[in-house]
Amino acid sequence: MNSVRGTARESGETTRHLRVLFIAILVIPVALIIASAWLNYDAAFRGAHDRVAHAADAIHEYALKIFETDELILDHIAEHVAGLDHIAEHVAGMDWSELVRSEEFHRYLQQFGSRSQVSSVGLIARDHGLAATNPLFPAPADAIEAPGYLQVERRGKEPIYIGTAVRGTFVAAPQFSVVRTAPNPRSAEASGVIFVSTKLSDFVEYYRSIVDPRDFLVTMARSDGAVLARSPGEDMIGRVLSPASHFRQEIAQNPDAGSYAATSDIDGVERLFAYRKLGAYPVYVIVGFKRSAVIEGWAQVMASHLMFGLPATLCLVLLAVIALRRSVTADRAVAVAQAEAGRREVAEASLRQIQKMEVVGQLTGGAALQAMHRGQRITQQLLMFSRRQVLRPETLNLNRVLVEFEGLMAHAVSEKIDLQLQLDAALDPSRIDRAQFEAAVLNLMVNARDALPNGGRVTIETRNLLLDKDYADQNPEIVPGAYVMLAVSDNGMGIDRAALPHVFEPFFTTKDAGKGSGLGLSQVYGFAEQSGGHVKIYSEVGIGTSVKLYLPKAAERSVEGERTSLLPLRSANGGETVLVVEDDEAVLAMAIESLADLGYRVLVAHDGLEALAIVNGPERIDILFSDIVMPGGINGAQLAIEARRLRPGIKVLLTSGYAAGALSKEHGLPEELTVLSKPYRRDELAAQLRVVAGGLSS
């Protein structure tokens, strides 16, 4: 039962550790993914802001050069018209009506058309309309409708004006103009303006060379919100952004440069924006980057991480689930075994209690009246101490008695105490009174239990000893010879040295009042003396106590070897070999002894894996004799099935202390396999070996 409880504790602890591991396998990767996602998300948006800012700076530089070039062209033409440059003497003092007919002036204007950003240049007279232009000569007398202009003051120079975007006179594409006034040399009242029309296509081509138009939006707008250029979304050119727009709100607070995230007032798309003012001009370039593109890029990065991390995590989770499921299944099997062991322990306790009562009855002379039990028991224990109690001796193997008695001993010492049996497999038989022996062992177990109020360890050991003349001289109550030694040891409180010489005296006790009669060790002493042996006690305070019982070796074999059954004991023929598989060392020792006595050659394994290794080896194996419930992952039923597959001619005998129904359900026990119930006697083992090996033929 202790081994089952230990297995249950170990199995439960393993399951708890696996549950913690399973939670860790789930939580840690999820936490890492969340942390990685957040860090990559933050990095993606920081990177996007940097890209927008760099694009805005590059486009700002290009656009600023366009406006500066337009301004230089305006001033150059104004100087030429006024005859201030050295190549304009032929037009000096000309009236603008004369300039219209001047083919030489037309050729002068044509030189500015070679610039990529210039759509057209020319003069507009107040009363004449279009007076001169580089694309056509003579210029058509078209009336030019002046768009709304924003004035740009210049120190020491005539101001210039920046118009809105309109459809061009000579080119159907939208364009905007930069103009300045120019006086008529012949008439101050007939002055006009010089204009430079800028192509938006050149601006768009440059912008598309540095950013992806699928994700980026580039806009050029005046400070009053008039859109001069926009790509993509050219159909929005000419619209005016309201004073409540994000752009106009931002430049009101930060007029030179800035950034913001907002939904576009024109197309409703959420973007990251950066804007830059073009020097002293009331014009801004605005670069926007789709927020959805940032998130898409972030998602692609995370997908690449998950592509490698997720399969590994799933494999770990799957392995943890498999291990946890197996552990839970093992826990259930252990729980069933523990329940069965508990029921068996109760039954054994009841049986041992009956036997104990029989022993008590023997000690008390067989009296039946309950009111007289205590006085009569004391009387009989005193008789035993004085060696006047009649014994009923029989030749027994003390190992077998102790194994059969183990359940009652375990019950006597409580669950807090670890009971260990260290039995000599080759122990000689001894001729004793079984009831008195069991009573003596019980008395020793009760004393050990009382010495361990907080739990501890009790060890029962058997051994063959040869006591020589020197030992007998020191202990006159014993004669030299072969003895069987039984030792009951504990690691409890110990006994004071002053009390040790008196512990075998009747009514002497070291226990508190009312907790002991003082006759337990007296009964042990009387039993040893009357059996022809003696008893010794060794104890140290704080270390523990060991009581050693020496009983003479019997000349004849134990009675278990002489019991008869319906079938005579089957002995091995021709050195038949039995592979014994048993994890309990005490049971294994008895099985080896019994099989050896029956003439079998014995191979030993302690679990299913070790047994399979032997089955796969070259050794001859006639019969597999295996326990069913074993550690190591392979039970006896599985071992039997695999052994018969590997060696079709092998005979199988299984053994267990559990019910067949539970074994069939929990351990897959085939119905055709023979099961010998534990505990078993040698004659029962011999009979079952006879059955599985083919009845009486041998």
C-alpha cells in the first residue's frame, strides 16, 4: 500500500509539473509574440514617420527650385522688356503693341520653354490680352481671365504673385502661374504682367521617382488651402481646403514645417502627413503615407516571424498535450490501483484483526468475557515472560509470514511512517509458534510507532547468523549455533540509557500514563526465550531503537514446502527456465527461492523493459512469470503479449493483487492468460506452473 501511495504522489507531482509546463508553453510564446508585435508595430510607425519626413524634405527642395527658377525668369523678362540688359536694346522703349509683332522678342521668349517645368511664358497687356508668348507667334489676342493670386513681397523688387491651378490656354493639362507686373515704356497706364506657367506633370514625375504612388500622396497647396498639385487624385486639383482642415490647423500653429496623423479632408483616407513650407513663398508641399500600408508592412513582418515560430510552438504544445494526457491517464490508473489497494488493505486489516484477536485469545487462555480481557491478557503475558505459556510451534519461513503480515503491520504504524522490508532471500526456516511470533512483531511495531509521533521510518530485516562461543559466553541464555535474526529498527526518539536495562521487565514502560501496559517487550522476551532464542535491544536518544530477535534455525523444511493441494508440486524437468518479472524486492526474493526449490533455473527482471531485453536475447526461456502492475511504461499484460509475439512457444503465468475486472479494464489483460492472485503459497505457484506448462504430462 505504501508503494502505491508513493507512486500516486510521484504521479500527481509529475502531472502538476506537466500542467505548469503546458501553461508555460502557451503563455511564454504568446507573451513573446505580443511583445514582438508591439515592438515591431512601434518600429513600423517610427520608420513610416521617418520615410514621410525624408520624402517631404526631398520634394520640398525640388519644388523650391521650381519657384526660384520661375522668379528668376520673371525678373529676367522684366529687365529685357525694360531694355536693361545688354541684349535688349532693340526692344528698349517699344510699346507692347509693337512687342506683339516683334519676331525677335518671340524668339527671346522661346528660350525659356526648354526648361522642363515651364509650360509657357509671356506678357499680358491690360487692354490687349495675351500680347506675347513662347509657344505661338504672333500671339493670339485671347482674353486671359486672371485667377486668384497670393502676393509675395520681395525686398527692393516688385512683388510676385502665385495663382491657383487652372486648365492651360495652350495645354489642356492643369497648371499654375507665377506672375509679376511689368510697366509699358510708352504708357504707365497701359502696364501689364509677365507670367510663367508651371507644368504639374514635371512635378509629379519627380515625386513618383522617389516614392511609391500606391501608398504615398503628394500635394502642393497654397497657404489659403488652394490645391496646386496632387498625385494621385489629380481631379482634386483646384479645390480649396477649408480653414477647419487638419492641414490649415497645423500650419496655423507651426507655419514652417510639421507632421500629423489624420484622415484626409479630400478622400477620407487615414494617413501620416509631413509638410514643408517653400521658403518665403506661401506654398507648402504635403506628403502623406497610408496608415493601412504601415499596418500591412507590419503584418508581413509578423507573418514571417510566425511562419517559423508558430510551427515550433505548436509542436511543443502538442508534445506537452500528449505528455499531460499520458500523465493524467497514469494518474487515473494509479487512483484505481490505490482504491483497490485501499479495499484490499481494509480486508487484510479485518483478517489480521481476527488473527490478532486469536493471538490475544491465546495469550489470555481463551477467555471469552470482554470485561475480563485486560486482566487475563496481562496474566498470559506474564506467563509468557515466565516461560509457562504453552506454545504450538511449526516450522516456518519468517519471510513468508512477514510478507503475509505486511498489511497489518502497515496499518499498525500509520501512513506517516515509511515501512521497509529488507528480507534475506535465502533465509533458513525456524520452528516457532506463528501466533506468538506475530504478536511479538506487532508489539515491536506498536513501540516503533509510538517512538515516531511525527512520522519516520521503520525497517524490518531478516538474516541468517552463526553465533559463536564468544557471543554465547557473553549471553549465557543462548548456545552457539545457526540462528535466524529478525530486527525491527526505527529512527525515533530512542530510549534513555538508564531505562534500557529495565525495558524487558513486566509493567515497566517509558510511555505516558495510560498509554502502555509495560508488557509488550515482556511478551517479546518470553517468546524468544521459550522458542530457544533470545532478544537484544540497542537504542540512542535522538537516533532510534533496534530490537533484534534471534530464533534457532530449524532442522526440517518449512511447512509451506510440505503442504499438499489437488495437484502435487510440479518440479522442473531438464532445467526448465523461468523469467521472473517483479518490482517488489521482497516478493521477488520469495519467488526466486520457491522456483529454485522447485528445480527451475531462474532469470530475473525488475520491470517490463528489462524483461523485453532478456526475451530478445539468446537465453532459453520456457515460462514467463510476471507481475501485472509495474513501473516503466510496460505492464505485465503488454509484456506477455509482446513476449508471445517474439517467442510463440513461451508459456505465460501472471500474478497480481488486484481484481481481474480492474486489470482487464485498466491494463488490457487478455482473458486467456492465467493470473495467480497475491499473496500466493509455494504449492499454489507450483500448481499454476503445472497448469500453464501442460498439466500432468511432466
